[in-house]
Amino acid sequence: MTFTQLNTDDKIDLDDPFIINLMKRGRLRITQDLQAQQRRAEQEEEQRQEQQEQTEMEMQLQLQQQPIQEMQQQSQSNQLDKDYQQFQWLLDEEEKYKKQQLEHEEQQLEHEEQQQQQQQQEFELELLQQQYIQQQQQLIQQYIHKQQEKK
């Protein structure tokens, strides 16, 4: 007799080998289902614990790395400060150099102007000397000429 042949009006004979076999299979099936559920629950629990351990390890690692990261950030900040100070120093030095260059150029220009003035004055003095010499020569010639006329 199969399960589909049972009617609800039929009385079930619990000593019937088919029923006994059916009940055994049902119990076995229930036991297997329960065992499978238990294994799944255990696996899920293991996975959850592994995930939790992984999360805790990551958090622990983060906590361990945090001071290192803070030190690195501080080091980077210090390096940036040093770089900025060095850059500022270079800008200041460049400004000083430009200022010195400008002063030097101004001094050179002043010196050149003074040289030109001196040359101009020397030229004018030479002209005056030549004029004086010419005048003296003219006076001497006039004197000589007058002396000759008197004779």
C-alpha cells in the first residue's frame, strides 16, 4: 500500500511494515532535516564569529595604525612647515638679491654719470685752455704786430 492509497477513513495499522518503514523514513527525514538545520546554524554561527573576529582584528589594526598615521600626518605637516619656511627663506633671499642688484645698477649708473660729467668738465676745461692759449697767441701776435708797426 502506498501513501496515496490511504483514505482518511482507513485505520492505520501501526504494526504494518509499510507504516513502520514510512515512520522510520519520516523520522530519519526529520532527523536529517534537523541535523542539516543544526549544521547550517553552526556554519552560520562560525561565519558570524569569523566575521566578528575579522572585524575586531581590522578595528585592532586600525587602532594600532592610527598613531602611526597620526605620526605620519604630523611628520608630513612638519615637512610642509619646513618646506614652506625654506620656500619663504628662498623668496626673501631672492628679494635681497634683487634689491642688491638694483642698488648695484644704480651705483653703476651714478658712477657712469659722474664719469660722463667728469669727461664733460675735462673737455670743457681743455676747450677753455685752448681758447686761452689762442687768446694769448692772438695777444702776442697783436703785440708783435704793434711792435713791428712802431718800428
